[in-house]
Amino acid sequence: MDKRGNNLKRLLAPRSIAAVGGRAARNAAQASLEAGFSGDVFIINPRLEGMGGATVLADIADLPIAPDAAFIGLSPAQSLQTVSALSAMGAGGAIAYADGFDDPEQIRRAAGEMALVGPNCYGLINCLNGGSLWPTRHPLQRQTKGIAILAQSGNLCINLSISQRSLPFSYIISVGNQWVVSMADFIAQMADDPGVSAIGLFMEGIPDVDAFAAAAGKALANDKPLVACKVGQSPLGAELAMSHTATLAGSAALYDALFERLGIIQVETIPAMTECLKLATMWQSTPNRRLAVVSTSGGDCELAADHAATAGLTLSPPTMDQSTRLRELLPMAAHVSNPLDYSNLLWGDEASLTPVFMEMLRENYDAALLIIEHPPTIDAAPAFAEAVAATQRALLAARDAPGVGADVDVAVACVLPESMPEEMRRRLIAQGIAPLLGLDAALAAIGALSKRDTALAALAAEPAPMTLGLEHEHESTARTYNEWDAKEILAGFAIAMPDRRLLQIHKPDMSGLAYPVAVKAVHDALVHKTEAGAVVLGAADEAAVIAAMTSIQKNIANHNGDIMVEHFLIEEMIDGAVLEMIAGIHRDPVFGLTMTLGAGGILVELLDDTVSLLLPATSVQIRHVLQKLRCHRLLTGFRNGARGDVSALLETLLALSAFAEDWSGRLDELDINPLFVLAEGQGVIAGDALIRARP
């Protein structure tokens, strides 16, 4: 571990704390004292006379030791001086609370090897040893192990610290602008921390994708689940993320691809994130999770079915044998299905519900979700509360019964998040049952967890490259390669092309051509040949080829008089394709080289059916994203049609990934459209190609 890494470790497990500044700094020191921090606490404020439990000093130079952690609640100019002084004396880390800094390099130089968090960050709550640096009072209790939150929003950190979601926290950290210590640095450190069970991420952008990928890979290897809520997905959200943190929000599709590759659970809302963090720490990892839902209400069951579909969950019905046995156990009014409506006739009947739940969990399912509401307190409706408790006891007994046991994960959800009081949540957690607040958030969380578990199973089958390593800053101007040159380059990577010939208009050697043919102008400046009238299809003989070349020259002269075309690509016509696709590679400012696949030809704009893929890519990843395309059904023999040559398609796309790696320092853009997918066994052929690259 490097020196800054060691200093970050000191920041997260401090034995001494210094708070520098006025009210915010005093509050930060008070937060540690109230949490029972056992180390030294210093406050540097020349106008403060004293504070119980802390040593008050007039100047940083008066510190008797270099503190492990510090909170700096000063103006930007004063903060810079304080950062330099702390770094010079060998302090571990510091929170730069203030906003308004102009120069990232200035604060980086001042910090040196110190682990500086921020600037523009709210602070750090440490529930493991109480060494918090937090400028307001919070209600969180000490823990021996819990969930860490890393957020690019101080206000979200405040909201989570006062939430009533029954999450045991180890840390809540506002990372701010990440000018010195990044979210990736925290993840890498927490991957080795025995006090951290899972990590929740509220993200606006990723400054360094490679560092983030390496840290996430470490967390994955150490079985520390990551749950991410990525904002900036909409155009307006991306604009706000830019203005808020000066971090590129990036493409939503590429973030999806990155999270899937790294085994990160992705959610869209904060309620889904909190509930998913519970499940990530309490449930087992089960690919293609089979979920059983049970309720006393038909309305609840219908809601659950809708929310499950939105979350991408398939609620498979009970087996025929299960259905038969359940009908014997249930009243006539019950509806045997999944979700299972056991009817209000069994409301609170523990003796009758236990065998019903046992039968539902005995086979076919990996997890069970009971939907039930609770009154605000037991005293408010004691009979209702006892019925709820009896139903939960039946679920617990079914889970622990012989033949069910530890293979089934269990959760209880309420439709309305406020319908599960704290005493109920505590009781469920003590019994190993996840309390989920809000049915929509509960099923979104289960769906996100299931998607991640399936992705992890795919990674285990064929590990993905974890280091992207394709970002590169270009200073020179890119060149556009014409279609002939581009195809010659790609042919060297075993990408199949039509039979072709390059002709010069003054010496057209057309001997041996197999008609009909396509005639295309060849010029580096002709990026979009169709719009310039630079393509003629189906030339049936030599005279038609000559006429096509003459016509194309006239079209181009009318389109752009500066382009003089003397060379033409004569190419065989490709007929009978099962599917015309587009395969493109472009350099993203955040992710480097990425691949886009989708319906091609004239369908590109019409269908808008594309998926994105990070590079380099494996065959498992490519196959997985292809199955997301609506046009993929055409490759599988849609309506008794011919099946496409999927094997050849995979080989071609792997070859494109290899080309991107080989040209990673030069390539800006590649476009193949159409990419003809022929019938099974007949191959895949690149119909057109464009390359933009640096020398």
C-alpha cells in the first residue's frame, strides 16, 4: 500500500482527531465525543476557551502529535494553508469542508501524501470507532460491522444518516469533488475492512474508470457487494451533474455495461438502494433467482406482479404437485398462483399458514416475500398486531422447517413504507428476515440483486477483462480511411469482406467480374456516400459499370465540387441476409473505446435498436448484449425463417474487439453498416466500413 493509502487507513480508523475552525469544526469534534471516541480530540480555534473532552489549541503548530484525521472548516484560502501545515507535520487525512476552490492542482500540491477528502464535502461519519468528522449532530449508533455509504452529495448523506430504514452503517462519507481521494480509493480500502459488509454508491460520474474498475474488482473478489445509484441518466440530469461536480456523467448505456461487468448492483432510486443493501448483506447470491410472493390480498398480489415485471423478475407458478397440495391446505377463496393469495380467511392463523408457507417454500423457489402491513404500534391495534406477528411466525417456521432450511432467503415487505414500525423491523432482522419498506422498492431491489447475481455467474463462466486501459489523449488530427483502405485493414483481422476490386476510371480493368456488382466511389472525404449519390447497386454488365462511374462523378461534383474521384470500388452484391446489423466503435470521453451493436442498414434510425459494450469484450459478454436487441429474434429463426450464423457473428465481433485493442492508441471511430448476417453456416460479411484514426 502506498503512503496515501496508509493515510486513508488512518483517516478511517483514527486514534486522534483535530477540528480546525469555527462552529462546523466544533460540531465535528462534538460528534466524535458524543459517539464515545476514545482517542485524542483537538480543537484549533484561538477564540474558543474550552470544550469538555477536547483539548483546545490556538494554532495548528501547537498540536503535540500529527492527527490521524482532521476536519477543516475554514475559507478556501485558509483551508489551503491548513492543508499544507497538516501535510507537513505528517497528518493522516482531512476533510476539506469548504466550497469555492479554483485550482485542483493547488490543493493537490498542498495535500501531498495526505488523504484529503473533498473539497466541497460534508464530512465523514464513523460508526465503527466513533471517530467522526461531521458538522451536525446525527442519531447513528456504534456498530461492529455495517454498510458503508459513499456519495457525491452531502445532502444525501445527511438524509441517510437520519433515515428510518434500519440500515446498520459502518461509514457515511461525502466524497465531494474527489480532487485528491476518490470514491475508488475508498472502495479499495473498504474492500479489506472487516467492519464493512457492503458499500452503497451515490454517483454522478467517475473521474477515472480504470481506477474505479480495479477497486470494484477488489471488492468483488473480497465478497463486498456494491450497490450503485447513478444519477445524470437524463439529458438534464447529466447537465446538472456536470455543473455540480465537473465530472462527465457519461452514457447511461455504458454505465450499465460497466456495472454489469464489475458485478455492481444498479438501482434507480435511493429507496431501492437502501433495500438492496439490506438484501445484499442478508441474502445469498443466487443466479436466476426464483421468487415466491405470498399475501392475504388479491390487490397486493396484483401490485406485486406488476412491480416484479417492471423489475425484470419472472414469478414462476408453483409446480403441479405443489398446486395440488396447496389447494388441499387453502380455503376455496384462495388463489393458487405466484403471487399466492392465501385469502383473508387465514388472516393471522399461524397453525394453518405454517403448512401453506412450508409447501410454497419446499421446492421451486430460492426466495420468499411476504407482503403485510403493521399498525403504528402494538397498543394502537393489539389484535391486528398479533395477527401480523402470527403470520410472520408462520413464515419463520416454514423457512426453518426440515426440507426447506437455509437454501431459501426470506423477506417481509409492506406496500406503504411507513407501515413497518421500528420494533417490527428490529424483530425481523434479529430473525434473519429482511424488512423491506415499500413494495415497489422491495421488488426493484430484488430484481437488481437478481440481475447482478446472474451477471456474476456469467463472469465466473468466462472472466471479463477488468482493466479497460483504452483511454488515450490525442493531439494530432484524425484521418478518415476510405472504404477500400478500411476493408483492407479489417480483412487483416479475419473479418470477411465481399469479393472486391479497386478500379481507376481511366484504366478500368473489368475482366473476370461476376455480375451484378455494386459500384462505389473511393475517397477519404466521402464519409456518407449515399447522401452524395456515390453508390450504384446492381450494375449488370461492363457498360452498366462505366455508366455508374460516370453518374457517380456527376453526383459528387454537384454535392461537393472540391472532391475529385478517380477510383471506384467494384464489389459483389450480398443477397439473402437474415439480418443487416450495424457494428460501431467510438472513443467515449469517460470509457475510452466502446462498441455499439444493433439493427443496421436502413433500419438504424427507424428502429433505434442498439446496445453498448465496453472493450475489450469476451464472447459471453457479446452474446449477452446481442440477446438484448429486439432484432435478435431474427437470428433465431423468427416465424420459421432461416437462423442467422450466430457463431460467425460472435467471431466477427471478437475480431473487431481485437482490432480495437490493437489500434487503441490511434482509433477514434469505426463503423460497419451494414454487417450482413447470412444463414447459419454461411458466415458474416462487412458490407461497408469506415475508420477514423490518428497517425
